Amino acid sequence: MDAKRNRSVNFTIERNMKKLLQINVKPNTANEHGIPKKSVISAILSKSGLEGDYNNYRTIKKSRNPDMAVLLYPIETIKELNKEGWPIKPGDLGENFTITGIPHSHFLPNQQYQIGESLIEISFECDPCQNLSVLPYIGKTKINEFIKTIMHRRGWYARVLKEGLIVQNCNVKQI
């Protein structure tokens, strides 16, 4: 009986862990949008974002706005959208950090999180945009429906307070 109880306790602890499941980047590629992003095992996070990642909107239209250095997205929201019929995978929506254990609704501006060696601060919620139509399962025909679906579930931008190395599966700790 004790062995069963210990296993369930360990499972509960693991399930409640706040982790960085995936780090996502996309280099500056001619004639391509910044999505979907591809997974990397580790990256250096600087005030301007992740090494090896390029975001045209942030860089050109928002003049390298430091409040948009990275985009966080919970895997739980991806799973919700999957259940609703959208075949989203981590990195598809342009997030830099796919996280687990923190629901989208928990994030608020000015919250601080330690991720790896770095410290970030939530800036503001990301609004969905027409660029999401480049995803093959959305396209021009479903973009308006998709934008309505993910309104207030698009992720959160954050600024970088402390630069450092980020490694996949590291803890995400609210400060």
C-alpha cells in the first residue's frame, strides 16, 4: 500500500512542476514569416531575445521593442486547441518558450519568472494576427475563425531583466 501511495505522490509532484518544455527559434529567412519556429535544446537569452531567433514584426514594425523579447505559451493551451480541432504543435504559433504548469490565465503584466540563468518579466498579452494564416491547417479560409478562437489565448510577451543560458526542461519559477 505504501508503494502505491509513494508513486501517486511522485506523480503529483511531477505534474505540478513548472517547466520549460521547448525552446523555439526561427532564423531570419528571406520570404518567410517567423512561424512555425523550430525546437532547440538550449539558447542564450539576451535583452533583444533568443540567439538565433528573428521576429520581423518585433524587429521592424516595433523597432526592436524590448518588451517583446520573448513570447511564452502554455502547452495546456495547445492541448485545449487540439481538443477543439486545431492541430497546433509547440512552436507553431511563434512562441519562444512552450511551458507547462502555468495556465495562460495566470500570467499578468509585471510578474517575474526565473528560467534557467535568466530572469524575465511579463509585459503584455499577445494579440493574434493575420500572419497565422501561413500555417497550413489555417490558411486564408480559416484565419478569421482562428483569430476569434485564440483571442486571449495567444500567449504573453516578456522583457528580459537578466540575460543567460536557457536549457530545455529547466524549471520556470515565479519570483
